Amino acid sequence: MFNWFHKLGLRVKATLGVLIIVGMAIAANSVVTLYQSFWTVDQMTQRAARLNAIHLAQVSSWPLQTGNQVALTKTTRQATYHQDILFAAIYNADHKLLSFHIKDHDAWLTYQRSPNKLADSFVKATFPVRPVVQISNAEYPASGSASFGYVTIGYSTNAMHHAQTMQLIVMIAMFVLTASTAGLIVFKAVGRWTTRLGRLVHASDRIANGDLANQIEEDGHDEIGRLGQACEKMRRAVQQRDRTMQRFNELLQEEVDMRTEQLIAAKESAEESALSIQETNQKLRDQARHDDLTGLPNRTFLMERLTVCMARAKQNPDEQFAILFMDMDRFKVVNDSLGHAAGDELLIQFAKRMTSKLSQGYALPGLEPDVIARIGGDEFVLLIESVADTTDVCRLAQQIEQMLAEPFQIAGQDVFTASSIGIVMGGDRYREASDILRDADMAMYHAKGQEHSGGYHLYDQTMHEQALMRLQLENDLRQAIDRKQFSLRFQPIVDLKSGYISGFEALVRWDHPELGMVSPVRFVPIAEETGLIVPLGTWILRQACADLKRLQSQLPSDRPLTMNINLSKRQISEPGIVQIVADAIAEAQVDPLDIRLEITESVIMETADQLIPVLHEFAALGCQLHMDDFGTGYSSLSCLHRFPLDALKIDRAFIVNMTDDPRHAAIVNTIVMLANNLGMKVTAEGVETKEQLAQVLAMDCDHCQGYYFAKPLTYAQAGELLADNHMPFETLRAEDSCQVN
């Protein structure tokens, strides 16, 4: 374990010894001192935060007691004038947020997500607000009274971190300076002895290398001097014997050289022709079984080795081998942005890194791939011919992910990539090598379809069965429109101001002749991927507009009725989508103002730059635009105003959890206030209980929908509901309003 230490010189050993002893002593003292300093700075920060919270509680007591919202707002704003206070908030006794002011939005969002969790960038200080009495224009705390609210501030820890960093730097500098001084003193003191020993070592090396001409001059009377004299005697003896052996070798070498020249001449003449033929054949075989770009084995070579592994597995059923099918993520982005030459360079560097590191056991020693092949495009395959445990192969895939995390230098810039890996454990169940690659490719696409790019997936038999089922479902889907297997369901949307049904959301259903009702969750992603969503979406638009016209004809002329229609990402990207919508509206002869197009938040944000012109064309057509599933995507509030939106639809996940989690209720309330400030309407999705309806009413939402009112209805059921809807929800609205009060 300490062989490296024994190889060091005496001078270095002595210096290291002193450095270790001095370093340990100083380090122990530094750690104790540094810990005490860190603790002191932390306590001072905590105390400063609490004092500011106490001050805010005192100055906000009277405004809170008198219900003066303007004074509360001013108080929270003034509290953040302090350079280290990131946000300030005032709550009542029921934990309802009354006033807040934010200087750092990231800190406020961190506090909102996890109020009781410690944060690194700030400390939270909370203090109760107690009643006061006002005497002669002065405010005094009311003795013995309980708190009727509390305040919370976020106090920045930047100053604390800066002080701690400076203390750490000073301690490190003192440690390095002290240890260096001690090491230098010892280094100089031992230098005299090591210099003499170094000369003897150098002289010994010369003797070992055959240099016997230089005399050893070390002649002191101490141990080093006597060692030098002994070395000189040895040099003279070896020099004498070398002279004798040299003469004998010269005579022998002359005879050997003459015989060797004769044999070499005869052998070279016979081998030249055979070598030329062998090199040509080998080069042709290598070219046929290797990739021209990367030099790696190709598909032909891999299939040969796979065939050998399969034959061995049939002879010994316990023998297992493994295939790792790799596909580079974001390779198309590199090709499209930097050009195909950069793409080729990326493939070459990728192959070199895989070969150099995996072949040397970088990932898992003892589990080096037997074959690393490129089988086409950006697809690579690793073959491990003998595997004992599936866990080891999965660990190898994880190590490959870490290895590829380092950037590649392409065209003068850093390029980051990852790899989706499909893993197949081979055995005697396979009959053809192509079947193994098929299953590995399937597992790789499962890995690529995960939430985050990259990763690996282990193949199992259900994946093959699911692939067959999906293929059959895709084939049936291509014929479903022509065979009129689709129908629409209508979910009522209730106007919370009047209590009447103001419209419906059109939802597509597939009545499969063999499978029955197929959930949209199963067939819509397939339609989106294959492009079938475009003709299907066109049919939905036309049918929904026609059904709206018929439903409107059942109502009085002064009774408005609208239809919400969903547009997918593929539909929005389709050229001429605005004209398709316009044609559907014109064909059904409905008012464009009664058509509300719903686009999910994620689609709007992912294609914002391309989508904004299309949204403005829809607005010019007269259709209303609603952002669906709001709150579940990654929309930036700073750019929300760029879109010509008329309403936000709050995702049902927030509505369902409102009654159990106050944080969801706070989010919904914030979205409603945001929409009101931007001049938008708000629709709450997923209302299922009276309690949820009561909360939605209290937050002043405009519309809501959910199973509390009705599940998605057929056209006939929707017509019956409209016929009975004189004031069916007005009573419920009144009852729920009373519950809120």
C-alpha cells in the first residue's frame, strides 16, 4: 500500500514526515476555529433575521388589526428596503396571505414550494403579530392578548456565506504557509546528505548501464565515503571482465553475422510473395467487416460473433451473453446545426472514447465489451460474450452514461450528447441473430421515450407483445375515420356568474369493433406520432361545429352557447390550419366567437416563436383562444402577455387537491388573480365535489367543468341537459356560496 513512499528519496521522506505532523496539528486547530467562526456568523444571521421579523410584526400590528390593506402593503414593501431581506409576507391567524412584497422571486418560489424546508440562499424568520392599543397617537402592545396573525421574511445569507468563505480562505492560507515553511527548513537541512547519496546512485546507474570509464570520487571517512570506495572497487573489477568478454563476443558475432546473412537472403525471397498476397486478402476482409468512418466492426462482423454466441448458448443453456444497443441523442441537431462533417467528427470521437475507455475496463473492470460495433448512422452495439449477472450489465450502462457526460470538441465548440441504451440478455431462446438486434432496438426506443433523454431500458417479453398490439392499433386507426368509428362526447362548462351551462368541451371517443371504447390516452399519442391526428382533428373540428349549430338551435336566441375544441401540437404545426378552422366554421354557419380553441400550455411554450403568428390569425378570425392545462408546463409569466389569449384553464390536478392541500388552493388563487390582471377569463377543470365548487366560487373563477356537474355526454344527452337547464346549477351555486360565507 505504501510502496510509493518507499520509492521516494530520504530528503522527500523527511520533508513529507514533517509536513504530515505539522499539517495534522494545524488542521485540527483550524477545523475547531473555523467551526466556531461559522457557527457565530450563522447565529448572527439568524438573530438579524429574527430582529427584522420582530420589527415587521410590530409595525404591521395596527394596520392588520384595523384591516388597513394599503398600510399592510406599504409595510411589507418598506420591510424589503433592507438590502438583505428578499421577501416579506403578512398572514392572518388562519394562515391566509394578506400582503407580501418580493425582491427575489426565486427565494419566494422556493419558500412557496416548501415553507418548512431550509433553503441555502436565505433563512426564514417568522414572528407572531399581537394586538396593540393606540393611546395619544402612540401604539402599545395589548398585554396578555394572543396573536392574531404572523409575519414571515426571507433574509439573504449572501453576507454570511461571504464571511464564511473569507474565513475558510484565511485558514487555508495559514495552513499552506506554515506547512510550506516547515517543509522547506527540513528540505534544506537534509539536502547535504542526499546530494552525496545522489552522486553514488548516479555512479551506480552508469555502471549498470555499462559506463565504466568515469571514476567514483566519493572518498569521505563516514559511511557514505566507505560506500563510495567499495563502489569504485566494484567498477574496476567489472571493467576488467567486460574487456575480456567483449573480445570473445566480437569473434563469435562475426561468425553469426555471416551465417545469418545467408539465411535471411533465402528466407526473404520466399516470404515476399506470400506476404504480399496475405496482406491483400487481410485488407479486403477487414474492409468488408469494419466501418469505413470509425474503423469499428460493422454489422457483418457483429452478426458473425452473435451467431457464435448463440451456438455456444445452445450447447450450454447456463451461458449468457448481453447486447447493449446504443443510439446517440441529439445527433440530428448536430448535423442540422453544424453540418454533416461535424456529425462525422462526432461519430469518430464517440467511437474513440468508447473504444479507449471501455476496452481498458474504465467502466467496470472484468466486464469489458468483446465487440464495439457501429451498425449504421448513429447506432452502436456492445457485445459482451459472457455475463454472469444482469445487474452488472445495467451498471455498465450507467457508467457509459457518465462517460458520455463529458463534452466533445466539435468545430471549435463543446457539444454535449447522451445515449439511449437498449439491453438484451441473450441465451438459448433466440434462433436468429437479427431477432436479438430487433429486441435490443425496441428496448432502446423505450429508453429514448422516457421523460428525460438518455438512460437505458432492459428488454422483456411484454415489450414485444405491446409492440405488436400497438402496430395493430395503428393499422386499425388508419381505417377508423373512413369507417366512422369515432364519435364526440360533450362535457358541460358552467358559467359561475349565472349558474347556466355556457358551453361544452368536445372530446373524441373511438368505438373499436373488437376492443370496445378505446381510451384517447392510447390512440391520441399514436395519431400524433403518425400524423393521423391531422385528418382526425379536421373531422373533430367539422363535427363539433355542426353539433354546436344544432344545439344552439334548441335554445332561445338570447341564450349563448359555445364549443371548446382542442388542437394538438401536430395540428398547430400543419400549414393551413387556420383555413381548416375557418372552413369548418363556415360550413356549420356558426359564429366564430362561439368557437374556443384550446391549446395546452406545453405546446404553446415549446413552439412559441412559430405559434404566435398562427394565434394572431385565429384571433383575427374571431375565435377565442384558451391555454389548457395551465400550471403543469413551464410557461414564463414574463412572456405570457405576448400571446393573444382570452382565457386560462387551470389543470384539474390543482382543483382536485385544493381541499386537502392549502398550497394548491394558493396556486389556484394566484392563477385567478394573474388572469384577472391580464384581462383573461379563468376556467377551473376537474370540479368533482361541493367543497371544490365552493372554493372555486370564493376565488371568483368565471367558469368551471367537471364530474360534479356531468360526465362527458353524447349529443342526445347534451340536448336533454340543455332542455332541462332552466336554472339547474343556480341553486347549487347559491348553496355553495352560503357555505363559503
